[in-house]
Amino acid sequence: MSKITAQTAAAIAYAYAEIEAAKNLLKTINERKSGDTDTDFRDVFGRRRASLELGVPSGGSGHRIFSVGTELAAIVIRAHIDAKHSEIDALCVLAKNELSATGETGSAGE
């Protein structure tokens, strides 16, 4: 039985996880825009934040921008979701090629 590589499977799983996280954040932004008072952004100290941050994790090479408005953040998040869907499409082609490398073209679960 032929299988896709662990690296390909993990990349697909990570891309789907990113989409799920992005959709959840987008949902929170949309709820906040609609005036749902129970939905807001809070920092680790519980303080409300009117905007978001974008950045590379902290450290010597960390970079952040502050006060990114929710409208702009929503655009970035939607673009990120689209990019991850494209990544998954490419990874599915790779997975199909990995399966067909040994003559099998069915799904990895077969």
C-alpha cells in the first residue's frame, strides 16, 4: 500500500489548522463589528484592546506593528485563508503524485 509522506500529511494538517484559526478570528471580528458586547479583544492582562497586532514572535529578530484596525485585519485574514486554500490545493497534487509514484492513485486512507 502506497502512502503520502509524513511531511506532506503534516503540511496539509497545518494548513487546515491555520484556516480554522483564521476563520475563528474572523468570526470574532465580525461579531465585534455587529455590536456584540460580549465579544472583544483582550490582552493577557484582561485589558480590552480596540485593535490587533501583527508580527513575528518576540526575540532578537521579532517585529511587530500595533494598532492594526479590525477592517484591515479582516482583509489580511481573508487573504491568509485564500493563500492556505491554494497551499492545500498544491499539497493535494503533491499527495496524489506521491501515491501514484508506486502506481496507486486512491486516497491515502484506502
